[in-house]
Amino acid sequence: MMDAAPTFLTTLLTFPAVIPGILLAVLLVYWLFVIIGALDIDFLDFDMDVDGLEGGGFFGLFSAIGMVGVPITISLSLLILSWWIICVPTTWYLMQYLPTGWLQLIAGFVVLVIALIVAMRLTIFLIKPFRKLFITHAHQKVDLYGKLCVITTGRVDENFGQASYDDGGAGLILAVRAETPNNLRKGSNALIIEYNEAQQSYTVIDYNESR
């Protein structure tokens, strides 16, 4: 007689579904903090895009498989979500039809790897329509010297910062930098004074202090 089917909660807490499940939980907490503004992270800044990262390792893998063109946080979020969605029903079938023990564990490892490969291909397909939405000056080479932008991060310093610029269309998301200390905060007006080619970012100053 076949055992009762595992519950959804049991499936979520069972290997291999629990692995991407944990990563997804961490990801949800991250995005929650980003939404409420508790984390000053340039999650839409192309500084975090693998297009602009050199070397190998984790980011090199993203570039090698073609998972580029959008911020790394977007790609990673889609990858983990896809991985989890594939693993959950597969784990349910493993629990249903394979005996508990080494056989189920080995099958779980195989499923984990195959599901990750499929999730990568799915993520590459999903990000293609969104690539054109994440256009920055690094790609457009727009002359914005002397223009005003609005800071969108909680702070701006020599290594961190993001701002939006109204170009009359969809708007631009800019990587910005400023000397510290300064009074630039989210919502502050900043004056663009130069473009740093090496960092692919704009140097800005507080507009109120420049007058």
C-alpha cells in the first residue's frame, strides 16, 4: 500500500527543496529591507552588474553563462526563485516514490544540480526582455555636466551612491560619487560636475551648497 503523500510543508523542509528554499528565504528578507529602506544598497546600480566585473569566480560564472545585462541582484533573485520552483515538485515525487535513505539522498543531489542548470537557462530567458530597462550613462554616454539629479540612496560617498536623472523620457539611473563629509541623502538634489570614466560614475555635489 502506498504511503500518504507528503504535505507541502514537509516537502519544503526536505532535501533537495530545502537548499534553494533557504536561499529564497534570505533573498526575501533582503528585498524586504531594500523596500523599507533599511539597506543602502545600489541594487539597480550597474556597478553590481557582471557586465562591468572582471575576473572569474562567482561573477565570472554569471558572465560566462550569459546571465548579464541586468543588475546582479535581479539575476540572482530570478535564478534562486526558478531553482526553488523546479526543486519543490521534484522533491515531492522523490519522497513519494523513493525509499528514505541513500537512494533518495543521491537522487536529491542529482536533482539539485539538474534543477540549477535548468534554472540558469530559464533565468537567461527571463532577463532578456528587461535588459533594455536598465540603461545607465555607462551605456549611453550622455553628457550630463552641470545637470541636476535626485539622490535615491541613503548616502553618497567616494565608493557608493545612486541617483535618478529626468531626461524627459523613462529617466536614467546613475551611479554617483561624492567627497565626504556631505549632506547628500535620499531625495537630495545634486549637481553633476564630472564623469569618472574609470568608475563609470558621476561626481556630484550638494546643489544647495553649490549656490
